[in-house]
Amino acid sequence: MWFRMIRGIGRKGWLLSGLIVTAIMLQSCLKNDEDVYDGFKYLEKDIETIKNYLDANNIDAEMDSAFGIFIKTHKNGDGYKTLSGIDVVAHYQGFTLDGEEFVSTFDANPVNFTLGDINTYVTTMTNAVSIGISFMHQGDSATIYVPSPYGFQDKSYQNVPPNSILVYNLKFEEIEKLDEEIVKIDQYIADNNMSADIDPEFGTRYAIHRAGNNITPEVDNLISTHYYGELLDGTPFDNSYDNNVPLDFKFGGGNLIIGFELGVSKLHENDSATIFIPSIYGYKDQPQGELIPANSVLVFGLEILKITK
């Protein structure tokens, strides 16, 4: 039954909302009933300060228009990008804008955390690290320049004064489990003599068996689809054909597992396809009853019946 696919995690771009909600916390971060932290008051001023700093030091960094952080990439990796709600491994080193270091993991082990989930953060990471990693690929090294609302806000930390602009050196080591599960998926595809395309951004695989028309899904479109789901070993766990009741959902609504919407994003109306979902874009380490064990790669056969704009 399709309800097993429901899970509230956002996706980059239209699925980045989960990260935005976590990271922005600019409008109303309550300290008590009368005192409200207003990050927007500092954001514009900090952006201007960072621009002046970069110009004065001849640093070529690109500003992200969604958040107002500045990114300077030093090394391009050859891995994939990832999304809010996904477990990643990274190194980070934090400074104030005047060069005072307040943390570094580079002389120890990298940090494992869930992107966009502040509950998994250590104190020194702040929301800025999640935002920075969300724009990077596995293997990338970069420096980000961060307005104070994404840092410690109006609180002090060690030698960091309140409302401080922060600078982080980041190294995005890996997306947990992704590489090893892609190997399993590719072996399945080869063993079954299939030909599959690769999503160059996130690394998911999808095989189109029948091409439909040119209508593609957009944010908030209503998608109607028939599907069946099984594990890599062929164990079935879900099927909309049994009762002939299609799954209807709002595209980009964040109500389904990430991998299902990632797969649908590559398809067109009337396409028939198979999509392969690594466990990190599925149910991760959470078993779903007796049918879906923890850390299961999922295989869905799909028919996109209708896309309503």
C-alpha cells in the first residue's frame, strides 16, 4: 500500500525547503515571550560587509542568492550532490572574519551528521555548514563566508562575539552508503541485462521502457502513477495495481520518500520506467514492517499516467 512511501523530507531546489526551514530561522527565533531574534535585521548588513571583505582581499567567491552566503571552491570533486535529510561526512574549520579560529576537525576525524537537521549538529557547526555542503559535490573543498544569522546569531561562543560573520573551510568527504549501494544497483542492472540512465546530480539510476510525451513534472503538479515496489532480491513490498488505485500526489510536496520524487523528476507523462532508490533516499536505517529491512535499496516500476499542471 502506497502509504509506506510517505516521509516528510525536502529536496534541493523544490526539495530544499526542509533545509531552508532549518537553516533560515531568521524570522522568529524566540529567546523568551517578549524578545525575538530577527535575523533579517543583520542579513543585509552582513552581506555588504562580506562583499567589502572579499573585494579588499581579492577573493573571488560566488554569492548564493537564496541564502546570501558566499562560496569559494578550491577543489572540485567527482562525486554527487545531496539533499536535506541525508547523512553525510565532512571536515570543517571555523574562523571569525578577522581570522580567529574557533574550531577545526582537520586534525582529527571528520564529522557525521544529517544535512539540515540541527539536532545532529555539534555546537561549533552551526547551520552554515549544512548550507555550504548542500551546494557541494562529494570530494569538493570550499570556503564559505557566512552572515551571522546562519552562525551563532546573537550569542557568543568561546572567542566568537555575538552577531559575528563566520568563515568555514569545508571538505565534503562522502554521502554515507551511496557509493556502495550504487555498486549493488549497477550489478543488478547488469545481471538483468538492463540499460539505465544516471542522474548526474544525485547518482540515482532509472531505466525508461516506454517513452511517453514531452510533459515533465513541475513543482506542485498533481502526478498520477501506477507502480510496484520490490527489493533488489525481487521481494515485493508494494503494488498499486492490485486494487487498481493509482497513487496521486503533489510533486515537490515532500510527502514521499526522496528517491521516489527524484525518480519521477526524470520522467514524462505516459512514461513506463524502473527507478532504483539507494536506501539513503528511501527509508535509510528504519525498517518498514516485515517487508522492508533497514538499509534496503528499493526498485520501483512506474507508469506516469497523468501530469496535471
